[in-house]
Amino acid sequence: MISLLLAAEGVAKLGAAVGAGLAAIGAGLGIGRIGGQAMDAMARQPEVMNKLFTNMIVAAALIEGVALFAAVIAFLCI
């Protein structure tokens, strides 16, 4: 019975670690895509560079906030 409880605890920790990893991967992909598309848009229309840069930073901060929240929740599960 104790080994079953220890196995369940181990699976819970593994799930939390996988969740934190997936959140980090998703955030990295999202921020990379935002940066790439923003650079492409700035190259095509340099006159709107300041507005695009501001929007890019806000969007990246929102994605990073979601990733941080997911990591905190995952670490609380451990």
C-alpha cells in the first residue's frame, strides 16, 4: 500500500515537471514567433516600427506571464 502511494506521488511530481516544461517550451515558441513576425513587419513597414515594437513587448510580456504562472502552479504541485 505504501509503495502504491509513493508511486502516485512520483507520478504527480512527474506530471508537474512535464507541465512546467511544456509551458516553457510553449512560451519560447510563442515569443520567438512574435519576435520573428514583428521583425518581418518592421522590415516591410519601417514607419510603424515604434508601434510594432511596443505591441511586440506587450504581447511577449503577456506570454511570459502565462508561462510564469504555469511554472508556479507546477512547482506548487511538487
